[in-house]
Amino acid sequence: MRSGSPLSFKALILAAVVACPLIAVNAQSQASVGTSIYSPKSSRSTDFGAQLGLSLKQISYGSASAYDNGSLQQVETEITLSKQGTFFSNANLILGTFSLENSFYFALPEAYGGYGSKENSVSVGRKIENYSISDQFFNFGLVHPTFSNDNINFRANGLTGLSFHHHEGSFGFNVAYNPIFIPNQGPQVKVEDGQVNSTNRWATVPPEKVRLGDENREIVYAVRDYKVTDVVNNPGYIANVFFGENKARPFLMATYGRKPINEIALSRDTFADIATFRGNVILNPHVLYHQIYAADVNLDSQNLKFTISYLGDQPENIQAQGLETMQTLSPLSIVSAYVGYDLNASLGRKMEVYIAASNITGGEIRDLNSSGQGGEINFASSRTLFKRPVKTGAKGELFYIQNRPFSADVNFTYDQQLKGSLLSAAINYAITKTVNLNASVDVLGVENESISSSENNFLQQNKANDRVMAGVDYVF
């Protein structure tokens, strides 16, 4: 694509999915922050369900940014259609926008149909499966792609293809072939008029200037032409086996797959224009593959839930061509533990407390040339937002007002290596069956500026993005 043309996201994804960023400092997976939406499907019936949700929010940041004055609004609608029975289906469509230019987004987390029973079934389409508890809870995005406007709150997106499911007694397995690849969706970024632009303060863009001689000169960006099919037509497969009567939390679960990495990798051709004294960068997107490995052990006893989880991968990197540099990914190895306790029996209302920790090794990103040497500039340094996060939280019903619950969800994440933290708290009250009032706050911070700056991490980059949100939800 020539310089001056917009980077259209339709060249990266299907029409049902937008906002997949090509350029991000945390260029691969999302880590342990905010919330993750994942709901195992209930038993089959013959019911048909349709639900329309509308959400209106006012967002106030602690400071202005280059994109907004610190105050903006968000409107989002969610449509869910489902059918249960021998023939079953589910579709979930999200549409939304902020009060900023070029901020419209939409996603399709699930859209599938299937046939079968509780014991044996086959489904076709985009579907979220239970492949790794660690991947779901910490939002790593190694197995399922993710959708996020801020890298704090995430939604899991399903894999797209044909899958077969079996579960009888205490044994089950899932096998899937996914001929269509749809990557992660994050804060929107585009290349237009030679610049990488965004109206989202959570998006990370590369430097606008380069040092040429004794002066800083403008960098002109462009994206090389490529086809939609070059991205979408990248098949993968995944297999999962589990032991236990509870499909959502089996005693033992193991997963293996070979599939495209959910984040697009970049190669770049960089050169200086002597006539205009400007730097030029031509970006070229690539779909890299990796093998993924996951294993969970769940030891639950009455109100106590305990999980030990392993999640790792082996990327299949490609070598840079000619004078280009290519993003090269190191393997990830993640060990996680989760302990949760249900207080419903002792309090007489829904309430759960939990603590979880994860140790992440590997996952570095380096821009290497055809000789295997690194350059002075890396577009990204890490595949994860965190390195050694510890997350603790509580969620449930605090009290009742006119027989309706006043609920809260509070969680605190601290990274032992990056020496930074994220506090997220949300409250909700259903004033009627269809109307909910809600408010939330997110606070980010770092202890040591020099340590955090050297890591070039998510907390350091967004420490000025503390915010308060308030809104109302309608469900029809």
C-alpha cells in the first residue's frame, strides 16, 4: 500500500471483526488485568433465546491526552441469539463507539450452529471452548483471540471452524479444525498520510521522529499491499482431552494445537530519504504459527476451588528478507495457580474471594535482520503485558435494596518484576429487571520509574490513564 493510503482493517480480518492493531508495544497476548468473559454453555433444551442490550457510559480520565480532553462517552449494544436442543446455535454481536472520530468498533465473539447431544455433538462456526483456564482467567490470548478497547477489560473470541465434542461419564475430548484465522482485536490504529494514528489513548504507536545527523526528522510510514486471503487463509487445529464429570472444571485437562499466533507480526523496510531528510518505514504484516501446550489440574472441594495450570508455546519464526527487519518471538512458558473460595454458605448471598499468581518466562520480541542481528529500534519488546503478576479480588452481592442485589467486583493486580499495579473496581445495581446502574474505577501505577521505563511495559505507558466510569445498561 502506498504512503498516504489508510491501513484498512478489512485487509486483516473478516467483515465481522475490526480493530486488530498492527502496531503495539505488547504485540502478542493480553495478560492478567481487568475481566474476562467466558461462559460454558448450559445443557441442551428446545428453548430459543433473544436478548438485546444497550449500554451508555460516561468516562472521565484524570488527565487529558493527545486524543481527548479527558471526558468522553461510550455507547455499546450487544445482540445475542441462541437456540438449544438437538440442533443448537449461538450468535453474539457487539457494536459500539466512543464520542471520538474513527472510534466505531464491532466484534463477533461467537457465531456457530451444531447438532448433537450432551455426549456427542458437532458444531460449525466461531465458538469459545474450554481449552485452558489460565488463558481465560489471565487473558493471555495464546489459545483464543481476544477483544479489548483498553487492554484492561477483555472478551474472549472463539476459534472459527469445525469441531467435534465428546463427553461421557468422567472422560471427554474436543477436536477442532479451523480453516479461517481471525486475529486479536485491540485499540484501533491506522496508517494514514504517512503517519500511524489513533483516537484511542490506550493504543501504542511507533515513534514519529528519527535521528538523522544532528536533527530529529519525520518518519513516513506506509503498509505494503497484501490480500485479505493472505491473513484469513491460515488454517490450524487443536485437540483437548479431559477427565472429570464437570466439563467446565474437570479434574485434569490437556490441550495441544498448531495454529496461527493471534497477533499479527511485522517486518519493516527502513531507509532514509536524502532529498527530503525524512525516514521511511514500509510495514509488511505476517501471520506466524506456533505450537501451543496447556494443562490444568483442578482440585475442588465443596466451596474451595484450586487450580494449577501450565501454558506455553513454540513460535515458528520466519527470517527477514533482503534489507528488512522481522519481529522474532521467543517461546512463552507460563505457570499459574488459582485459589477461590465461595462464601455463599456462610454469608447467605453470592460472594467469592480469590487469589491467583502467574510466573511468565520468555516471550521477548526482537526485530532481527536477515543476518540475525538486532536493530536499534524494536516496535515491541514483550508478548505479554505482565511478567510475574499476582491478582486478588472479590466479587458478589454486598447487600440488597428493595430485594435487588447491590453487587461489586474488585480486583488488584501487582507485578513483582515490573513493580507496578492495577486496581479495578466496579459496582452494579439492578433498579428493575431490565435497567442496571453501574460505576467503575481503574487506577494504574508504578513504584520505580527507572525499572518500569527499562521494561517498556503497559503500566508505565498508561499510568496517566486513571479513570472513573458511570453508566446505565438496558436489557430487553
